[in-house]
Amino acid sequence: MTSFFKSFIVDNVVGPIESTLLSERQYLQRQTARALETIRDDVPLSESIQEIYERFRNVLERHPVREKLKQRIIKYLTEDEDQDAVAQELFEDIKRKCKDAIPFVNDLLWSSNYLLFFNNDELYSIYNTNLENMYRNLTREHQLEFAPKVFKTHGHLLRILNKEDRSKPLCIIAVQSFGPSLEHVPENLKSKHLVTLAVQESGYALEYAQKKFQRDLVCVAYKRAGRNILGRPWFLTIFNKLTKEERQECIRQEINARNDAANKWWTEEYSH
């Protein structure tokens, strides 16, 4: 019996009968066992993934299947000296044969090769929340290469770069997405413009600004952070150095900004 004919019988005759006669748990166990049989050293990885996705998609997220796939991926990559290139070739092969399977196996792929994650937007866009461990484990060269993309949404990771690699353009990108990363900007790069960008993103960034800029930006910080920032002793020290009129102006600007934000939300929510 040819492989194709056997698969056809299983999928179109045996499978439907089993789904009717067996309990859901028993049926999933049968499907899982069949999926596991496709993950073998003599079958190209991309073909195993394609077959499981097309024939046993409902078990692709089950632990035994994912664990065996992960072990197979790791073994496949470690068989070659240039693991980065092999990982990229594997990913391209999966894209060609079964692109829709990528969301189901993306974490298995990038957890086996971090560079693959940063190199491919199809993976990066699916999961880009907690990048610290992955970014930290890149080589210095690759950290610099991907810094503009990473800092656009994860400015706090500026601290991972070597100090000598923290250029002004990278620092600007970082503080615009996470103002308090100003703490990790080299002092000689903390221009009034860069500090202002940081404080505009987060009022709490003012703590890491040079004293010569703090007074000018205290209202910007208060307006951005809101009244809760008054609970920070360092901010209260700066705030109390203002005149009474200046403090009142800061408070007025914050109230206006808060009201404008509320009105905008109300308009957008009920304008349809």
C-alpha cells in the first residue's frame, strides 16, 4: 500500500469512523500518535510540519507533538556548523510549503534560533512582547543590527547594549518608546532635545535628566505623568522649587490634558 493511499484511507475512512465511535480523548490520542509517526529523521522537517498541519491540525498544539517537533528541530540545526543559515533555510522551506502553519510552530522555531526571530517579520510580528532574553543572547553585532527595530517598541532594552554602542540615533529611538531609558543614555548625549523627547514619553524620565534641564521640563513631566508623580520625592523636590504661579500652571495644564483625553475618548466611543 503506497504512502499516499494509506494516508487517504486513514483521513477519509478510518478517521471519520474513529471520530464517531471513539470518545474525544481517545480520538485525539489516535490523531496524536499518527502525527508523532510523521516526525522522523528520514522525513524533511518542513514536510512533517506540513503533513501534521494538513492532516492532524487539531493536535499540532498538543504537548507530545510540540515536544517531539522541538527535539527534531534542535537536532536538525545542530547537525550543521552554520546553524543560523540552516534555520533560515528551514523557515523559508516551511513558508513555501505551508505558510499557514507558521503561527502554530513559530515559537518552536525561534526558541531554537533567536536570530531567526529577529530576522523574519513573520515571526517577530507574532510574538514581540518580552524580548529581553532573546535580545540579550544575540551577538554584539546582531544586537546593533536589530537595535532600531527592537527599540521602537522596547526602548528599555537600551541598557543591554554596551555603553560605547549607545549612539545618539539609537538613544532617541529608545527614549521615544520608553522615556525612563534616559537613565541608560550616556551623559554626553543627553541634549535638551533628547531629554525633552524622553520626558514627553514619560514624565518619570525627568529623574534622569540633568539638573539644568529639569526646571524647564517639570510641567511637561507633570502633564504627562499626572498627579501621581507628586508621590515621588525627587519630583516633589523639583516641583517645590517653582513659584506658586508656576505650580498652578503645571496643574492647570495637566487638568486640561486629562479633560481633553477624556473628551476625545468619549467622542470616539460614541460618535458611531
